[in-house]
Amino acid sequence: MRIDDGRQVKAARAILGMTVQALADAAGLHKNSVLVVEAKKRIRRHRFDTNSGVARIERVVQERGVSCDMVDGQPTVRFATTPVPPKYRRRAPRSE
């Protein structure tokens, strides 16, 4: 997962039903930092910076099950698909 566009942050926040303040608190940032990231069309960052504001936001969003990607050059946001553990799979109907 990689956030490349501020619109992805705003969309992920909307999908999760989080306010700007809630996302900022979860990421350990000030709410203005989240607003600045959301306002950017193109997010540039150093590839080794794992503690930046964007990296913190990515971790929060990913931990809550939302995935941000670029598909055909367009920013996309969706719930991450994870397989259901065998314990919770539906059983096949009994044949009598």
C-alpha cells in the first residue's frame, strides 16, 4: 500500500468514518498535518522516511483494513481483501 495522492487520505478517512481529528490522534499528528496531506495532489517523500506524517497515516489506514493504490494512473481506495479464517467459514449444507 502506498498513498500517492491526498485525495486517497480523504477517501480512506471517509470510508473509515473518521474525522480529521480522529485520524490525526490515531497517527500521532496535529490535525493541520492531516489537512495539508489531504490538500496535496502529488505526495513526494523520501523513500527511507518511515516516520513521516504520510507513513504514519498509511499505517493507521492499513491497520483498519483500507488499501490505497494507483490503478492505471488513478488513485484508488478500497477495503483490503483478506481471506476469512477457516474457523468462520460457512459449512456446506448437509446432504441427507
